[in-house]
Amino acid sequence: MITVEKLVFVYSVFQAVLCREFSITLPESVEALRGLCVLIPCRFQIEEQYDKDLQRDPTGIWLLNGIDVNSNKVFNSKVTTENMIEGEIIGDLLMKNCTTILYDIRQSDRGNYYFRLEYEGLKYTYRPPVSLRVRDSPIRPSITLYKEDQGEVEDQNEVVEGTSVSLICSAPSAPCLLNPPTFTWNFLPEERRQEQNHNTSFSSSQLNFNATHLHHGLTFTCTTTYQLQNQNKSARSSRTLHVLYGPRNTSVSVSPSASVLLGSSVSLSCSSDANPAVLNYTWYRENGEQIGTGNHLTINTTDSTHRGLYYCRAQNQHGDHNSSVVLDLQYGPRNTSVSVSPSASVLLGSSVSLSCSSDANPAVLNYTWYRENGEQIGTGNHLTINTTDSTHRGLYYCRAQNQHGDHNSSVVLDLQYAPQVSPSSSCNSTQDLIMCSCEVHGNPSPKLEWSLSGHTVSPSEVTSIHVESLCNMSLKSYITIRQSFIDTPTMQCVGSNNLGVDTHLFDPIIPECGHTTEPHLVLYLSVVLLHCVGVIGFLIYKLKQLSRKINFLEKEDTYSCLELSAGVQQRDDSK
């Protein structure tokens, strides 16, 4: 759109062309660094009638703070020896260009400068003047921010991470300098491209890089240095960059510790570096289950399922970032168990291996083995037992320990062996009576049988068998047989189970009269002896009476044997 100012300018140009008058084009003001030169851009116009005389070697004059030629003249392009300010008109006056350079500016040179044109037939002082300001220090450079695809950014310093950024530092440049001003940046990103541009009026340095979170809050300072004849003078400007980026450097802290005792509480805290600040903190288990929000999470470790990995996700509008922690849930031994190889039912004489395992964190420190009576018999999680005798059967237990407690587990060894007939088994006999006892040990529990002269004996009218169970693995049997034997009988005790058979052979001896082998037979034999004496003493005289007496005594004898076999004290009425 054509603005009003542009229309006025175009109109003024046409008016100057059509109705040319005396006019001059100057900046309103210029600045110079003390000790350096200053460039004054300048163009002028004259009335058309004076054009032909302009070719007669015109003179350019500068007047300071007034238009009186005699008192205010400080520069004459022709008479340079009288000049109060050293300089030169670098423009072509014939082309109406009065651009001028003034050298070695001092503070006393500041003020309003009027340009005066003189040649044969024309002397004219132009208005308005240009104001010269003199500085003791250089003008501060300007820093401009450019974003990729956006151009110059004037009112903000915010960029998104990853954006291509340019910072341009510009400073005025004096044409009289032997060397242009130098530019120095306080910070040069690793990925950068620095460019410098110089012309007669200004110089610049351009810094190109990709913005990252490392640049956030970073102040870029550009310093310009001017090399004067006797010294260097510098000026600087700064611009702070604000980079927007998603969360990073996310971390989870644990209080009091990531190693926590089962049953206690633990607090997790999440923090992250982000700009703008993190909008949401969300907590998850390793399986992705969401368990909380906010930057703090409290966990009551009621059971072992609370151990494992937890992670926190930090989010803002520019991205998200995760951090995790593993809770090491500690507890004393539990679920302790004892395994037996090859089996808890083991054959006597073989070896058996016990292994103890337990769930504990930290791992079990000590495994200790004990017998049922509390006797310690080994350490370590393995124990080998050589079952050399039956005392190795019974209960064994393992105790697992760590710094948080202990726990026991037990196993019972069932020591199996073939039957063994006890040496204490015995047998006594008379001519018509056999009384024996037999004790058998074995596991599994044995079966006990009697054999008389090679034939199995079963309870009958003349045979009494009584069996006692001493324990699960022992039997004791008593047998009484009332029978007259022509030959010497043999009695055998037989113990058997699925592992084998053991026998014990008895050789009863039928004693003669007057010979006893057991106290409970003394009375019986005494009666027999008494009968023998009666027979001898009264055989002749009382044969018939003696016959009856003998019959009576035989009945009494039978009664006495039966009573003994039943365990009742014998009463002998024959005396």
C-alpha cells in the first residue's frame, strides 16, 4: 500500500524537478567517536539558472554553529591550510554530491554544520544543518535475532529447541579506519558459522547455530573493538536467549532408600529440567500400569509384589521424558523348603542328599542343619547323609538366615531296611511243652511267622500265639505249644517285608528229669519228680491208688501250663 509519506516524497521530487530550488539532503544528525573520522552523507540542488556556472570549479565549505563565513568557517575544500577541521569532500560537487569526511574528531568539534556552495556567480549557504555528536566511547552494537523461516524477531528472545538461529551483531564503521572494527562473541556454540560484513558505514558479525537446551538462559555478548592511532576502544551489547524444550535430565530419588524392608513405606520423588516447567508427572509400573500422578509417590510395601521397577514420566507441551528406579524389597527368609534326593524313603546303607532353599532378600546368609533334638549336624544348603544304621532315621530340619530373620523347614527320613531278628529272641521247651519269644525289627513294618520243624504254625487248641507291636517298625511274638514230641523239634522265627527275610532257628532241648532251664519250669519239674518218687515208693503197695494219683496230677499239670502261658502266677497245690 502506498503511504501518505511516500506520496508527499514523490510530489516533492517532482516539484524539485519541475521548479528546481536550492535544497540539501542531510541526515538530521551524525555521531563520531572521538579520535576517529565521521562521514556526512550530503546531496544538494541549485536553481536551474546556475547550472551552467557549476562547471567552473565549485568550492564546498562547512560552517559550524552559524552561517557567518568569516567567523564560523571550519572547512574549505580549496584552502585546506586554513581549515580548523581536517577533512575532504569525497562526493563530486559537479554531480551535486557534497558527501564529506571529517577526520580526528574532537569534543570541541560537536555542533551544527551548515554546507555552503561557492563558485563564480553563486555563493549559497544551505539549511537545515546536520548535528554532529561526539562520543568518548564507541556506540554500542545492536544484536538482532533471526529464526529459521521467520526472519527477524524484534520483541522476543524465545526459540524452540532444534530451531536454526542467527544472531547478527552490527556496529557503525568509520571510513577512515585502516581496519574495520573487530567483533568478539563471548560464547560460540559448537555448531556455528560466523560471518562478518563490512562497508563504509557499518560492519556486522553473524552467528548461526541450532538452538538446544544448553542455550537456554545463555547471554550472548558481542564486543566491537575499534583500533585508533594510540589506543583501542570497545563497546558491547548482550542478548539473552530463551529456549523452549521438553523435559530432560529426568531423575527419580528414593527416601529413605531404594533398599526397603518389607512392610515399611518408601517415598519416590521425580524431577526434570524443562522449559516451560513440567506440566504433568505420571507414575507407572514396569508393565505400564499407571499408579499415580504428581512428582511424589508413597508406596506401602505390604507384600513382595511391590518390588521391581517404577518409572516417572515428565511432560510439557514440547515433549516428555522418563526416569526409573528399582525398589529392592528386602525381607527375611520365607517359603523355606527341604528337598530330598533320591527320596525321603531311603534304603539303609545308601546315601541321601538334603537340599534347603528359601526365598529371601538379600539372599540367605547361612543355612544350618539340625536333628530333631536340636543337635547341629551341618551347614550350607546341601547335606549328605550316609545311612549306616537305623539311628539316621527321623526328623531333620534346615534353618535359613539373613540379616532380617530366619525360617525353618523340616523333613522326616524314612530309613527302610530288611527285617532283622533280635538276638534276644529265645526258646525253652520240655518233652511236651515249647515256649518261645521272638523280636523282629524292619521298615516297612515286618510280618512275623513261626515255623515248627519246617511247618508254619498257626493258633490252635494246642498252640497259643501272642503278638505285640513295639513301634511302627518292631514286632514281638510269644508262642506256647503243648504237644508231646517223639523227635527233637526245631522252632524257627521268620520276619519278612518287601525288602527281604530274616530267620532265627531255635534248637529246644527236652531236659531229663531234675533238669531245669527256666525258673517257671522248676515247679513243674518238681511235681514230675514227686510223681516219680511216689511211683517208686508205693508201686508195690498201692498200685491202684497210685494210678489214680498219677491221673490227677496230669490234669493239674495241664492246668499249670495253660496258666503260665496266659501270664498268671502258677499255684502248685500238689505239695
